[in-house]
Amino acid sequence: MTGLHTQALLLQVSDPRAGTRKTLCRNLTLSFNRGENWAILGPNGSGKTTLLHTLAGLRPPDGGGVRLGERDISAWSHRERARQIGVLFQQQETVFPATVMETVLTGRHPYLSASPWQAIWQWEDAEDRRRARAALAAVGLDGFARRLVTTLSGGEQRRVELATLLTQDPPICLLDEATSHLDLKHQVAMLALLASRVHEADRLNVFVLHDINLATRFCEYGVLLFGDGSHRHGRLQEILDADALERLYDCRFRRITDDGHSIYIPV
Amino acid sequence: MYRPGLTLALLLLAPLTILLAMFVGSVQLGWSDIRQALAGEGAGIAATLIFELRLPRALGAFAVGGMLALSGTLLQVLLRNPLADPYILGVSGGAAVAAMLSMLFGLGAGWVMGGALGGSLLSMVLVFGLAHARGAWTPMRLLLTGVVVAAGWGAVISFILAISPNHDLHGMLFWHLGDLSHGRHPLIGNLVLLTGLVLSFPLARALNLLARGELTAAALGENPLRLKIAVYFIASLLTAAAVSIAGSIGFVGLIIPHLLRLIGGSDHRLLLPNAALLGGSFLVVADTLARTVLAPVQLPVGVITALLGVPVFLYLLNRGQQP
């Protein structure tokens, strides 16, 4: 079972005003294993997206390393990697008027032939289209296949992206603010759908989230990025206490316990 | 979705427009003239008109239109901007300056074409080099650099026109506005068009990903840097060839891909061949109009493409805003 493992990971971004490099995350060593839902929590600019992109192999680490299974992430070809890891980006460019079906079918790209001369003739087949339709139904967009993505609302476009990820169907999903633009019903429905896939089919989800209550509801594990290079990781129940929350978001929280479940409200 | 119907229709349209170009002109030819000429029986004026003037010119127009539309499609994905076009990047400006300088110094036609090729390649390298100077190219930075370099070439063109002797001006203006009457080698143009299509077609599915962003392409299994370099190289080759054959013809590279995206979807596996076919047919019709509307006076074909292109484009733009 291929999981994601970081070894003494160092993440830095350049700070053009100060002319220096800001350290977002220092010496992070942990294993994201299959069968787990993880949440990355932290304030704006603390490096959540940078960490996610580094885990996805889309950006080289500034120190240390990321392993996918037995091999360093950079040793995987783009195509092999795309069969293992799928990414939902924070923002998606939609410049050209593609239909919903065309967009969702791009999720099958890593499984179609890579040879340029076969690529000409190999189109998505009935099975690929069946997967795409099933994914659209799962996110509540059946009947949208022929619509242009550019004519959809923000929340509907977000669900098209989620359907593309479901069509790609990789064992590891890295999701950057999966709930953005979604209404409350769909926030819960989409996270429940994604989290259940982990338990049923032994997959791995890593969510970047801003909602602590959704994180504690759907994720057992978490990484807290404090923004100064320090971090904390482990079982969310154990690492997420009042002190950590206050340090994380620089504001006070009120904790309400309902039916054995803690709910945090900023005050 | 698999929609080959439009491609088939465009495959039929292409020979029809070339046939039209053979009929129409300052000397009207009938069916029998064309049939005889094509069968190799015809003699005299009809055969000369068709084989030495109209057919090569129509085939040349087809190649140039196809190259411009294909290169426009590729550049629009590369810059992720539906308003990108080979000319906005200053390519035609560089070509025009080199060609006009060759004319100014009284060099032969071969120099003019070679100069145009060199000028357009130089301009592409300049734009991409300047845009890349600090860190990675972002599409917006590339586009802005192209627009500014194009403006620079525009100033040089005006300068050359201002200091040129009167007898050179007419040829220079035609070059500047686009002109197909000197296209004597339709075969070369069509070969370059075919090469561009063969090279870009295997990238079509990857282009569908690139159209949704570089990170998306990388996450779905493509190496974006390799893809961008390939697209840039093919688009440069096509634009340079088109400009060196026919001068600066605007709007084809902008409108054809845009129109096809609206009526035929955004899947590049169909968009690329569709663009080559419709771009070619469009320029054959535009060139036929250019040599007939005010016959025997010939207009630069760039005037016709702009006159047809501007209203079509504005209409599409307004229509596109309604959901």
C-alpha cells in the first residue's frame, strides 16, 4: 500500500519585501497512511497549500524529502504519479468554454495511452464515460453533462472539479479547500462522500480546511501549521486543545460539547 | 464528446472554397472551362488562369489561413487567453520590419521572404526571452511583453514607411497589410501546415489539460514545461512560415479558434484539425473577395479579413456574455 511520507521536510517561500526567505515548516517528519483522513489546519499564509503541493510532487521541497511508497516523489513520472495522487486545487482556471463532460473526462487522462501516436486514436471509451457519469451523479450534477462549465455557479463548478477527481479515482487525494463555494448541505455531503471512500476502499485523503468543526468531524488525524515554521501533528483529538487553537488562529474559542462531540466557536 | 460531424463538414467545405476561387475573377470562367482545364485538355487563357494564377493562389491562401488558425489555437492555450493571436505577440511586426528593410535596400524576393522568416523567429525569441527574464513565464506577462514588442515594431514600421522612396511604398504597404499575390510556392506552405498538424495532433489531449492550467496538467500526468516548449515551437514555426509567405494577415488566428470553440466544443483533438480546415477555407474566400470586389484593383487580403473579422468577433463576444 503506497502512502505518503515526509522526511525532515523544510518548506520556505521568498519574501520579496524583506529580500529573505520565510520558513513555513521546519523538520516535518510524518507518515500519511492509507485508510486515514488527514486535515491540514493553519492561518492564512501558513503554508498549507505549499505543503499540499509539495506532497503532490508539484513543487520541490526546500529541504528534506517526500516519499510516495518506496520511491522519492520526484522519481515517479508525471503519469505514474497521476495514477496514485489526485489533487483538487484551491482555484481552477476556466478560461475556455468546455462542457462539463469534457472537463470531467480529463480525469481519465493518466490511464489513456501515453504514446503520442496512439494518443491520436485513443479516445475515452464507454467505461470512461460511465465513470464520469457516475461521478457527476455522486456530486449531484446528473443532467449537467452538456452544460458549459463557464455558465455554472461557483459551487457547481467546484462540484465539477470534485467529479473530475472522482473520475480520476486515485488512491490518494489531496484537496485544497474542498468545501469552498459550497453551501452547507454540500459541504457536509462532499466531505462525507470523500471520507467514506477512505474507509471503504483503503484510500488516503489529505484535506486543507478552514473549518475546525468539519475537520474534527471527518478527519482522525491532523497537521497544525503555526506559520512560524513550527507545527504539530497526530490524532486531532489529542493535538487540538484550547491552547493550540488560540495559538493557531490568534483568537479565543469557546468549546461546546454536544453528544460527546466538541464544537469550537470563535469568540 | 466525440463530434466528428463538424470536421466532416469542414473537410467538404475546403475543396468547395478552392473551386469557388477558380471560378471567380476578373475573367469569368464557366464549368466547361474548368472541367477542360482540370482534365488537361484546355488550352490558352483558361488553363493559364487556373494553373498559373488562381489554383496556386487559392492553395497558398488555404495554407496560410490554416497555419494562422492552427497557430492561434495553440497560442491561445499556451497563454490561456482566448484573445491571443500570432500577431499580438509581435511576430508579424518583426517579420514586416525585416521584409521592409530588404525592400528598402532593393534586395530580391528571396531576401524578403527569408528576412520575414528570420524577423518573425527573432521576434518570438525576443518576446519569450524578455518575458522569461525573471523566473517563470506567466501567461499574462508573456502577453503583455508581446503587446509591447508589437508596439515597438509598429513604430519601426512607420519609420521605414516615412523614409522610403515612393516607388517602394506600394509593395511595403501590401506586405504590411497582408497579400497573397506573390505566393508562388503553395506546396511549401501546405507542407508546413501538414507538419504543424502532425506535430501538434499527438499533443491534443494534453492541450485539453493545459487549457485548464499548468498545475492541473501536471497533476493529471503531463510535464507542463515540455508541453509548453513543444507548443511554442510549433506555433512559432507556423506563424513564421505564414508571415514570410503572405505578410501580416490579422484576425484569422484570433477568430477561427474562438468561433470553433463556441460551435464545436473545446476538445483539441477536434479543434486542431477544425481550425486548420476552417482557417484555410476562410482565407481562400477572403482572398477571392480581395481580388474581385474592386476588380481589376486588388485589395490587400488583410483588409478583407479585418472587415469580416471585426463584426463577427464583436458579435461573438456579445453573444458569449449571456449565459
